[in-house]
Amino acid sequence: MDAEEIRAIFRFSAQEKSIISSFEIQEELFLPFLLSLKSGGSWSYASEDTKSIAVKDVITYYNEESKTGYTLEKIYLFIDPEIIKEEGVVRRLEKCGEREERELVERPYCITLQAKRVILAEVNPDLRDIRVKELKKKHILLKGTPAYSAAHELEHLEKGEVKGIPMWNFEYVKEYAKK
């Protein structure tokens, strides 16, 4: 690592500390957000007093003419989230933590969360910026992958460990191509 890269890391860290302190929230509540931003995925955090989850959603913008695009990441940080409504059931395979294999779980297709505070970050790799703001609305409807991720992280907060049916309970079925 050269000196310029080290200076860039320090600049980024200073900006990060500044943006976090600007929301006047306990710094540790931002841990799921930071993990989602730096490692990907969705994350949760809980203390005796409060909890937070970060849920990531992605949207890819692609220009057919130029054959170029980018994937915008939206990271929602929910402070003290609660489920208001769930709809539908989707069976899916998930891998969690240190487990080696994925497990079959059931998740809602749609989930409406309410939180004391909702902070949204939009990470734009095309512009190389991270726009962060607090949303006025405290109810957010998530569908599909963000809903599954939110349900997964809330299960961590409620039960600690996410449990499902291990993959070795599946059966292989050989099919033959039709002529």
C-alpha cells in the first residue's frame, strides 16, 4: 500500500465519521450499515437498549445503445425496526454466518417495516459517491430480495440463530432430455 492510498483511506474514514456523527445516533447502530457498505449483504446489531438492521437493495441501470451501465445500491438503515405487515411466503435457500451449507427457509415476499428512524444511502459506482439522508417516512415496504433480507436479519435479532432445513434433506431427481 502506498502513501497516497493510505491518505485516501484516512480521508474516507474522516468523511465516514463525520456523516455518522451528523445523524446524532449512537455510532454502534451504524455497524450494520458499514458492514453492508464494505462487505455487502444485509446485517443486524442489537444491544440491551436498541437494535438496528441494514438492508441492501440493488437496481441496475443499463443503456442498450452504449452497452454500459451501473448498479445502484440502496442501503436502508432501520433503527429499532418492527414488522408491521408481512405478505406471501417464499421458500428459498440461505446461507448464514459460519455454516458451510445453505438451508431451506420461508420468508415473506413483502414486508412492511416501521422504525424510529430510517436512513437511506445510495451508493452510485458510476459517480463514485455515497448519498446519505434520513427519510421522513417511518414505514417502508420492501419486496423480493430486500424483504427476505430484512426478515432474515430480524430473525437474528429475535432468535439469535437463523434455522432452516439443511440441504441434505433434498433429493436429486435425474431427468432425461426428450428427443
